[in-house]
Amino acid sequence: MAVCLQVVGLMLGVASWCLASSCTSSQLWRVRSQAESMSSSQRQFEGLWMSCAASSLGSLQCSRFKTSLGLPVHLQVCRALMILSLMLGLTSTIVSVLGLKCTKIGRISESAKEKMALTGGLLLILSGVFCLSAVSWYASRIIREFHDPLYGGVRFELGTGLYFGWASAGMAVLGGSMLCSSCRKKTPLPSARQFSYSLSPTTGGEQIYRAAPPSESSSKAAYV
């Protein structure tokens, strides 16, 4: 059961990292609202790195943001969070592969593998939290500006890249939880022991119990 949880958790982690990579490089974080555009034949959309404009004739023009320090604070923070999410997700995948119970690399003990799998699961959950924070903050800004009657800029709507980010965050948290739950410690059952007692004359008739190892005669008698 633990092996299945680890394998499924690792597969979810890999899929989550692929979605997070697509989300980070996507230019569809926000799309210009059709209610704001004068012509329905033109579309404008933006991502974390560039802004693009497309026409109904198939032409596409993209321009990178010329400055990094002049960008809004939330955009810079979202960039940093997504990059950290990708780095943690990649590290988690490598550590989790080394901690799988079905892999044998060198002379790694089972306890060390459990710790590595637990570390990989925690890193994967942290990666999902970073990705979730980035896309949720970006989406909240879009929604607040869209419904603000005093906002004088261009109004945008949620893009496909944000949904990729939410899916990636959910898969990362679920996969990390599976990796962590596969490392639950099992409490060892108490071993059966035999006890013998003897009466000591110096203790005034008190009984002293001592543990005695099982003998061959007692083990043979148990099968009779």
C-alpha cells in the first residue's frame, strides 16, 4: 500500500511540475475583456513575461516587458513565487525518486528512504502552496480591477494560465500528502515473554518476578 501511495504521489508531482512550467511560461494569465474592446476581431492578453495582441487574420505580436523594476509589485512577486515553485517541485521529484521503496540505489537503509520520501512530500506541498499563492493573488487583482467603478485602465478577465496554476497547485498538494502519508511509523507489537517467580526467604515472603528466556522443553510442550 505504501509503495502505491509513493508511486501515485510521485506521478502527481511530475504532472504538477509540468503544469506549473506551462503556467509560468503562458501568456494567458489575463485576457482583455470583450466588453472593453472596440473590435471583436482583436484580442489582447498578458502573462508574467510579455504582452501579446492577436487579430482575426492570424497575426500575433508579442512584446516583452522592457523593465523589471518598473513592473507592479504583485507581478514581480508572482514571478518569484512561480520560480520558487518550479525549483522546489524539481527538487521534490529527485528526492522522492531516491526515497521510493521500490528503488534500490547503493546501500540506503529503509529508514533513510522514509525520511527522503517525507522530505520530498513536504517540498512538493510547499511548491503547491507557492503556486497557489501566485495565481490566487494575480486573479484577485484582476477581479478587483474589473469590478472597481473608479478604475480607469483596461479591464481584463481570467486567462487559461491561471487555471493551469490552480490545477498544478492542487495536484502538488495531493501528491505531497500521499508521499507523507506513506511514511507513517508502525508501532511494533509487544513480544511475548515468559516470566518465572521464586520465593526469597530474606524478603519476608515477597514474590520476586524475573523474566526468563523460553526453554526448549516449553517450546516443545506448546506443540503437544
